[in-house]
Amino acid sequence: MKYFLLLFTLLSFILKADTFLLDGVEFVYRTPQDTDKNSRIMILFGGRNWPGKKTLETFRFDALADRHSLFLLAPSFRDRNYWEPEKWSGPLLLRAVTQLEKKYKLTPQKLLFYGYSAGGQCANLFYAWMPKRVAAWGVHGCGIYFTAQITKPSPGLISCGLQDRKRFEISRHFLYRYREAGAPIIWKYFNGGHELSQQALELARAWFEALLEGRTADRYGEDDTFRIVPATDGKSIDPEFRNPLFSGRLEELWRK
């Protein structure tokens, strides 16, 4: 039964996935079950030099995408410091987005970013390069963040393995700086190292789900202590340590 379900999931992915090439780079995308002109695009960045197909199959954001009419787009970037968008990968990604928008007659809307490892660097650095086009971004195991001044920050999600010490410290340093700029951002660390865990993916799916449903934080959690307070008492947690929790499911996963 387990293998049957795995085969069914793989076949469902294959039937809905397609590819196109731009300047020799393959972009893999998945169309949601139902589309209209207001369907949105989520960019998924895999680990270093991952092909887009591996990214979509590993992240498994399919159900989320179908519920919220999201196109999932995964670039197969390789080498050439592709996480630095200003050099070549940023303009190429925007061309890929435009191609999808034209093909499916989509009304251009703000994008959603999620990435792991080098892909987390993409999600964060690409957001900083094109902040007006990005509604929200999330990363796991990210080791490079932008250093420019933070203005009007978008919602963010940062997670990392506790034993992934260097990335853990780098992530936490950026987190405090981002929160000081008034950003609503969630921070979560897990037992383990640099691997992309199912816990991290579940948290990301729940976080994007709440944002796409238009929820607002009705409670806040405190870093490290995991103390939860209602939104009306949110100021009792220092902004530097405050996690906005938009749903019961998100709170459950954040507290694990």
C-alpha cells in the first residue's frame, strides 16, 4: 500500500509538471488543479545545484498549491553564484515568471519564496533584490542573508537545525535585525543538523497556508521559552523574541 501511494503521488506530480528552458536553464513548474487569472506563483529554491524537479518532489507543496491556486515554479540554477540575483539569475527568474503569467493569462501579483540551504540564500537575497514583488519568504538552513538596510519588511519564516551551528548563529543574528525593523517573522530551530526535515517542511506549509488565508496573529510565542500569550498581551514579549502565530496548527508545529 505504501508503495502504491508513493507511485500515485509521483504520477500525479508528473501529470501536472512541465518544463521550459531560458538561456539554457531548465525551469520546472506545476499547475494547480484550478486556475484563473488571479492564480499566484510560488518560487521554490532547492539545495545547492538541485534540479527543479527534485525541488518540487522533495518539498511536496502540491496540496497547498491546489487549495490556493498556486503555480509552483522551481529553477534549476547551477554554479556561477546563482544566489546573487543581481548578476544574472534574478533577471532570468523574472523572465520565467513573466513567461508563466503570459502563458496562463495571469494577473501579475506578488510572489511567494521558499528555499533550503543555498536555496534559502536565494529566497532571502532575491527578496531583498525585488522586495516590491515578494509577499512573503521562508528559508531553512540558510547561511547567507542580505545586509542592506531593511525597510517595509515582508513576513518571513526562518528555521534551522540546532546542530547546524554556523548557520544557526548567522540566522539568529539576521532574525533580530529583521525584527527590529518591525517585521512579522517566525523563528524555529529543530534537533538535527543541516538536513531538510519533514518538521521544517510541515511548519513552512502551515505558515504559508495561514498567510494565504489572510489570517492575522491572534497570539504570540516567545523564542526559547515557548511561552504563548494572546495578541492583546503581545507587548509582554520583547519584539526581538516575538513570533506571530496565525493559526492553531502553526502554533502546534512551532511548539514541537
